[in-house]
Amino acid sequence: MKTYQDMATELEKLAAQNDRLVTSLRAARAQIVQMKSDLERIGDPPNSYATFLRRAEGTTVDVLHNGRRLRLATSADLDLEALAPGDELRLNESLIVVEPAPRQDAGSLVTVLEDLPDARVLVQVTTDDQRVLRRSGALADVPLHAGDHVLVDLKAQLVLEQVERAEITDLVLEQVPDTSFAQIGGLADQIETIRDAVELPFLHQDLYREYGLRPPKGVLLYGPPGCGKTMIAKAVAHELALRSAEARGIDADDALRDAFFLNVKGPELLNKYVGETERSIRLVFERARERASAGSPVVVFFDEMESLFRTRGTGVSSDVETTIVPQLLAEIDGVESLENVIVIGASNREDMIDPAILRPGRLDVKIRIRRPDAQAAREILAIHLDGEVPLREDREALLDLAVDTLYAEGPSTEFVRLDYSDGSSETLHLRDFVSGASLRNIVDRAKKNAVKDFLATGVPGISREHVLAAIAAESAENEDLPSGAHPDDWARISGRRGRRVEQVTPLRGLQGPEGLATTTTHDQHDQEGMLR
């Protein structure tokens, strides 16, 4: 007969077995429920998607479904007030709108031609295909301008999204540079002239109207390379923004953020496809007018202007300037005014720019930027060799040493002799080729020499030896210039125009095998051209 202890043990075993059975049954039930759910899901008919167009009567909506416009009913849980044109909707098997879906982020990329009233946009799909589309809800308050690129759904006839393209962003728009006139040395007369041409008409418009004066539409800065043309253009934009802020009584920092300096990179505008370069130029001025419409000054700067607007009829192959030049003339002289917009061009080959651009009424003011003389060179050197640079000797003495060495006249500074067609000759010295860029380079070389000397000896500061070594190194780098330039180019290089150079004789470091200076003549270049 079983004892009480045996019965208790057996009861515990049965209870444990019962718990395991309960757990197994629960797991089996959960598995059956999951399988049933999977069977129902697999057996469901497929859902479809549609693009919301507009709300119709009552709880119905107009959608685009598989290329067809349909008016569908909606579920009671759908918030109709939150829907906007272009939203994606999920439909059930009965084509009832069930819920919103994530907005599509792909489509066709087109160009905006014009922003029309009533939330419509005129776009260019292809060369011969223009369409009027409606804005989606995401673009309801986004301003669109001609030339903008937008993502569209052509079937739904909706503009979905504005797309920022690097091609357009890098084309022109830049914030105003932080270059000021105080950072430019040796060009006081030129700076005064350009301030009179640019700042006075903008800051004193009432006086100009009273006296019947017409503000200039453009300024041309021309002269040898490296003499400050680009710096002056940047400084004009900076100072114009500051003077405008003072006149309007607003904060200078806000004025610098509102003003714009459109630095047009000429070679990047050129496009092999017909009409694309003209479109880019048109876009530049459209952006300029847009920015200037708020009253802020806008400077449109064309650097290396001859690369785009060359004299018509001189092209070797495509003659693209025959259409590019008229496009610029149309923008400057067009019906749409260029109020608060000033065009500045810079070139060291002004003789290659089309004369129609340079006539009065277009680029009215022409400012020649000359090579610095001794006094101007000293001002430029003083800017770069300021009081914060460690010096071993007196700063004024170092400046005088550099200027005296560069502008000395004697056999040691003779650079090249030019023989002209009229029988005369001229010897050019090192001073005839000094530029603002070369002066800055000399100071940088002297600073580098001082750094190397400090690392070797531990003695800080720039000395006379560092300055003289920098001038010698800068001169040695350019001693091959005479042999590499054609005689016809020397009039431009030296600044002597109107005289034909027949022969170039280098006088620095170009000794031939018999101690005679190597010469460059027209005959030699003709022979080299025949060999090539």
C-alpha cells in the first residue's frame, strides 16, 4: 500500500507533466494563430497606390491611378485635411483609399521657365516640349525662378521637389568677399576712379536723378596680370555693401549677408551644345536681378573677360562668340533694367574683347591698372610685411632695401633688350616686370627663408639677407621668359603698345655656348612653326 510520501511525489510529477502540456498547448495555439494570419495575409488581394490630386465632394478624392484619373471613396480613418497634391495613397482591393504612403522621391528632372499664377509652373521638358504643371503640397510656399531644376511627375502633372544642382550653385553665386580697399596698395588713383563710378550712383541716386546723370552699367579693369584687377573687383563688392548698409541704417553684417558677388567663371560657362552658354549667361543676369530686387547691391564679375567675349569673326573653329557676345549685349541693353547691378570685367588682353562691349553705354568706365612704381611697390610690400611679422632689423629699412634693389637701374637689373621695326631699341629692367603678385611672392619667400633660418639657428625674424635672397630667387625664376615669348607678345608683356618688336635679346642668364646672348627673332619663330 502506497504511503503518503509516495503519493505526494507522484502528484508532483503529474503536476510538472501537466505544466509541460499546458506550455506545449499554448505554443501550438500561438503557432496555429500565426499560421492562420500568414494564410490570410497570403490570400489577401494585392494593394495598389495612387497619387492624390485634389479633394472632391464629401469624402471622395481625385487621384491618378495607373495613368487614369479616378474619383475614389476614402476610409473613415483617413484625415482628408492633411492631404496635399502629390501625396501617395494606398488603396485596398476595392479601390478604397485606406491610408497615406511615403511620398515618392524619383521622377523626371526638368528646368523651370516661369512661375505662373495659381500655383502653376511652366517647365521645359525637352527642347521642343514645354508644359504647365501644378505645384505639389511640398512646394506650396517655395519660390521658383527661371533656370531652377525641379523633380516632376509628368503623368500626374505635378512639380514634386526643387533640386539643387552643383552646376548652377557653382556657376555664379558667392557671398561678398571680405577683401577691402585697405588691403590693396599702390592703386589709390584707380580705386578713387572706380569708387566714383560705382559707389556714387548707388549711394546718391537722388542727386544723379536731379542732375540727369546716368549711372554706368559696367566697368572694365585692364592691365598686366598680377596687378590687382581681381582684388579691386572683390573690394568694390565689399565696400559697396558696407556703404549701402550705412545709407540704409542697417547692420553691416546683415548687409554683407544680403549683398552678393557673382563671380562668373568664364571657361566654365562655355558649353559645346548650341545655346547652353547663352542660357548660362541669361541665368547669371536673372539671378542678379532677383538678388538686386530687394535693394541690395549685386556685383557681376567676369574675370578673364576675353575668354568669353572675344571679338566676333576671329574664331578659328566654331565662332561661338558670334552668339555669346550678342547675349551679353542684350542683357546689358535689354528691356529689363539692371538696377542695383554693376557689371565689372577684368582682362589683360582688352584688345581681344569685342568693341561692341567696350563702347560707352555698356562698359562705360575703363580703368587701366598699371604696374606699380617704386612708391606703389613700397605700399604693397608694407601691407604684406606688416608690424606683426618678426623682424631682425628696422621695418622701414627693409622696405627701402627691397624697393631700391627692385627698381635700381644698371647692368645687374637688365632683363631684355627689344629691337623695334623702326630701328630703335630699348632695354627693359627688372622693375618693368614687377607686379603686385610678384611683390607678395617676394615677401612670402623672405618669410620662408626666415622660418628655415630660425629652425637652423634659433634666431627669429626677417633680415636683409632674407629679403635679398627672395628677390634673387624671384628674378631667377623668370629669367627664361624672353626665350619663351614671341616678339609680337612683348608689346603686351612690357606694356609698350603700338610698336612692332622685331627682335628679343635676353640679358639675364641666357648665355649661349660662345658667350653670346641667345636671340629670338621672327625668322626663328617662322622656322619653328614650319618644323612643327
